[in-house]
Amino acid sequence: MKAAVSLIAALASTLLTTAPAQSRTWRVMPDGTGDAPTIQAAIDSAQAGDEVLLAPGTYSWTTQGTSLDKFGGSMIEIKAGVSLRGEEGPESTILDAEGYGRVILCQDVGEIRIEGLTVTGGARISTSSETSNGGGICSLGNSRPTISNCIVRENYIDTGGGGDGAGIYAEQATIIDCEIFGNSCHDSGGGIYILQGSVSECIIRNNGLYLGQGGGAGICAGQASITNCEIFDNSGGPGVFSGGGISGGSSVSGCTIRNNRVFGDFQVSAGGINSGANISDCRIEGNSAWSGYYDVIGGGSVLYNGSMSRCSLFDSDIVCSGNSISNCIFGGSATITNCTLVASSINGGSVSSSILANTTCSGPITFSCTNVYSNSLGDSLCGTDAGGNFSADPQFCAEDPATSLNFALQADSPCAPGNHPDGISCGLIGAAPVGCGTVSVMPTTWSRLKSLYR
């Protein structure tokens, strides 16, 4: 009998010690009530698998009791395995570091979620580049956060030793359905700096780089993919910058990259995108590069050993006093297929015949099934003509596609499937399909159309 009781007790003890711990939600209120008085107190009390849930309101550096002698530190330090979420979404739940330091630090936290928050007022002011990255959110080491449905705005880095990723700096992350705007830093990644992972379904706008050397005013990506994002009105300068919209990336697909620019008195390149990535199904329009004294390379795109397919490049401008080296595309061993390169221009400066193979591109690029039309210095191709290339009005549905962002094609467009001028089977050329019937239009020029909207 005693043996049986002992066996039952041993089994019960084993079950109790091996049963998985249940996760807990720690709810925090702006007034200090709830399960913990502050966000950090809740995180410190939580265990791996728990979630800290924030009620609507503003949580600031001062109201959260963050030490003011910790200037340049972090308002919130995430604990391994603990997620952070706004109960009613980013418009209602605001984390404001008030310019005292970074907002959120993730150091070796593993897989966690940061969701439904506005992250703002983050600042990094330091002379050490090692500690200066990430004004809004910084993810380091063994951290793989999923950052979703967040607004990351008006964070900055102002350092003597550099600093990247004013909005978000992540060595590895998944960033989805976020709006990133109004962030700025000296070097790279005004909005986002990400080495590995992905950025998708995001709006990345009005971020900046200034007084430094780097790239990606909107986003600087190492081996991260960028998918279905709107990237616009980002700028780099004055300084030595490349990629006003995007710099880098392992792949870029389904994105709209518009009205980004790089500028300064030094050499600048690629107002839109500077990448060796595989770029597909993107609208790249209205980007520009400007330099007062030095060369400007690629108003729309700079490709190094990458590829571009089914993209529409439209209205990319270069303004310079030095040499203008390609108004649409400047490339290494790149391939361009099923794209439209339309209505780009170079204003001022000179064309360096020793570098510029022609007016549209430079470098050993291979073109196929591409329409090159109405560019200011001509429509010839450089590199290898692999067949199916032509020059004809693409016949967009919209009278001014740059303003409407409508690059859909008329039914009888030469870029529509089956309509190739030479009867070649290229399929769809450009980033948008047929969207309207045959439209009767008055003959005009791209220059005249562009002048109506400037």
C-alpha cells in the first residue's frame, strides 16, 4: 500500500514538473495601474512566452520613470521571449522617448512580436557607432522580432561616429504592414536598416539622410527581401549618397518607388533604387539625382549584377554640373527584360562619352523585350540586345501616369501581350496590365505632357 502511494506521489510530481507553463498577459495602463506600474516593470516580471499588453494612451520616457542620466540609452528593453502589443492599434498606443534616448531595444530576445504601436521621439546622440544604431527600434544579436502594424515616426540619429536605421535597425527581422516616416540619420537607412529578413506591405515615406556617406534614405537592406511596399518622398543629401528610395536588398518586388531623390555637391547616384537585387513588377517613377559639381549616376536605377523584369521606369531626372552618367539605368552585369523605360531626362552638365555607352544606360547590360521611348537624350540600347526590344509609345491609360500612378495599358498598347510591334511573343511589358480599351488621343510629346504638371 505504501509503495503504491509512493508511486502515485512520484508520478504526480513528475507531471507537475514537466507540464508546460501557461503564458500570461500583463496589462499595463498609462496611469500606472494594471498588472505592473510601467512597461519595463511588466517586461521584467514576465516570462518567455508572455505578452505585455498596453492599454490605449501615451507612454513617455518621463512618465515611465526612465532614468534621465541614461541619455542615449533605451526607454524599453525587451526580455527574451516576451512580446509587446498595443491593445487598440498604433493610432491609440504611443511610445514616446521624448528625445532622451532610443525607444525599444531587443538584444538576444529570440522570436518575439512588437505589434500595434506608434514608436516616436527616439534619439541616438553618441560618438560611438557601435551603440548608435536604431533610434526607434534596435534589434541586435539573436533577435528575430516580427514588427507588425506599427507606426515608426520622427526618430533620429545625430552622431559623430555614424549611426544607421533611424526608424528601425534590425540585424534580422520580419517587418510587415508598418508605416515608417519622418525619421533621419547621417549614414544609411533613414527609415529602415535591415540586414536579413523581410519588409512587406509597408509605407516608407519622408525619411532622410544628411551630411554623411551611405545609402537608402527610405530603406537600406542587406540580404532582406522588400515586397509590395510604397516607398516615396525620401531624400539623401547633402552628402555622398545612393539610393534615395532603396539601397540593397536580395529581392524587390511589387513596389512603387517614386519621388525619391539624392542631392549634394559630391557624387551621388540613383534617386530611386541602387541595388544588385532581382527587381520585378515595380513602378519606378519621378525619382531624381542632383549634384552641384560632381558626376551623377542613374536618376532612376543603378544595378550591379542584378536583374529587372516587368518594371515601369518613368520620368527619372538628373540635374548636374558635372557629368551625367545615364538618365534611366546604370548597370554592372545586369539583365533588363519586359520593362518600359520612358520619359527620363538629363538637365545641365555634360555627357561623358568615355563612360556613357548611350543615353539610357551604361555598363554590360543585356536587354530583352524592353520598350525604351521618349528619353531626352535618345532611346538607343547599350550592352547586349537579346531581342524583342523596341521604341514606341506605351499607350498608358492615364494622360499623366506620373501624377495618377496609373501605368495600366490601353488594349492596343504595344506593351500588352500579343501586341509586340514585331510580332515577337514577349508577353506583358512593364509593371501594369491592360486596364482600359483603345483611347482616342491628340498627338503630343512627353515633354509637353510633363510641362503641364510642373
